[in-house]
Amino acid sequence: MIPSQAETDDAWHMPLAALGSLREGESMARHTTLGVGGPARWFFRPANRAALVRAMQLCPAEIGILPLGRGSNMLVPDIGIYALVVDLSELNELYLEGCMVRAEAGVRMSRFARQCAEHGLSGCEFMATVPGDIGGGVVMNAGCFSQQVSDTLKSVDVMLRSGEMVEFDADELEMSYRHVELPNQSIVVSASFELRPDSPDQIRERMRTMRSRRSSTQPLAQPNCGSVFKNPEGDHAARLIEAAGLKGFSIGGARISSQHANFIVNEGEASSADIVELIRRAQRVVKEKFEIELEPEVRMVGEWM
């Protein structure tokens, strides 16, 4: 007899409960900075790296894997996502040796920047202003203030879908603006950076300046996902959206920020559908007015209409 879907699910995911925290039907609105998104079919927080390896080995090939950091650059449909969402927050060790720093995927970038500043290591000051984790920062080649992850990244430890661990040198990843080449359905487990010595006081001052500038120009007091669109070459998405007359425009509970037009904010009752409709509206109007295609920086995961 062919097992039912529920029986098939039980055959593989039940052992995960012994490897960490496992929940079913977990609302992704609780795990994204936009505060939207339906339930994850399975939500798993491995206790350690060994538990993550075992989980990857147990998960059937037909079940999607979605690594999760802080959810600061992620949009999940209102209907939810049929996947194993893997919360990497317990993988949060950080090691320093000379100018080399290795951080696990769950280390907050703000913490990484503070620790480096305390040890007089420069090159990642921008991370003090980014609301994400190291793993996601690597996957997106995150950056701002003329710095980005690829500037100092030396290597990454990546877990393949099979559970096998592979180390990649940074120059193997074909990193460019908000782009990294990684194996499909793989997970960044840790990353190593080579920084340069500098005065801790000067590093902290640069970080303070970056934080001040960001807080004065971006709507950080409201739920948002950071920059919604990548900047087109030679231009800025925010300028184009504002010039198209969409700054402050709203749909449902979502609004293109009146403070920074490349931010969409959740004013309290937004749905993922509201946000996606705003994204598509901005793309359509900017295309009509300027013949420029805006490419989303926010990751739209799962199935969308």
C-alpha cells in the first residue's frame, strides 16, 4: 500500500525532534523582519552542526530546504511554504586568530562587527548596520557604504543537500553585486574573513557614523526587509521610484516608505500579497517611465501566483 502524505512525512521528520527544536505549521511572520508570511510546513532549529548534517541526510530529496537567519531579506507567501525551514541561530560561534576571523552562519553581523572592532580589525564596519546573520550576508554578498562581504571573505564552509561539507575559496564563488554562486539547496555553515589592523576607536567611530546615517535616511522603526530592489548600474532604485511618483504609495497595509523609496514598510496589517503587489507596481511604473527593469533584492521564496 502506498503511504499517505502524512505517513510519508512522519517517516522522515519525526527524528528531527531529537536533534534540536522542531515545529510544524510555524508562522513565518514571526521570523521575518517584514512581519509577514504564512506557515512553514516544518520549522527546524538544529542544536549544532552535527544535528544539521543528520537533518539534511534525513530530509527527502523532494522536500525543499530553506535556510533562515534573521529573515531580513525574505518574503514568504501568505499561504506559507511547503519546505523544511532551517533556523541556523544556534550556529553562532565566532573565532579570531590574528587578522583572520571565522564565524558560523548564525552569528549576527552586528555582533561580528563589534567583536572585530574590539580586536582592532577593520574591513567589515558596514556589518554594524545590517540586520542579518553571517550566512545570509554571504549568500547575498551583502553590503553598503562602499563595503561588501566579498571585500574580505576568504572561504566558506558549505553543507550540500546530501549533508556533505565542502569548503570553497571566495574566488570560486563568482561574487558580484548582491550575487554569489553556490550549489543549489546548499547551506552556508561558516565563513572566514581576512581583515586588517586599525585603531579600535577609529573603527568604532566609522561604525557610529554609518549607524547615524542609516537611521536618519531609512525607516528603521517600522518592519521592513531592507532594500527592496538592486540598484541599476549607474543609478539608484530609490531615485527612480521617487521620480516615478510612487514614494509614499500604499496598497493594503504596505507602503513605499516616505523616508526612503527603496524600502517597503509594514504599517501593521500588511500581507505578503500587498507587498508583492507594491513590488510589481514599482517595476511596472519605472519600466513605463524610464525603460529600466528593477530587479528585486528581496528573496521571494516559495510559490507565488
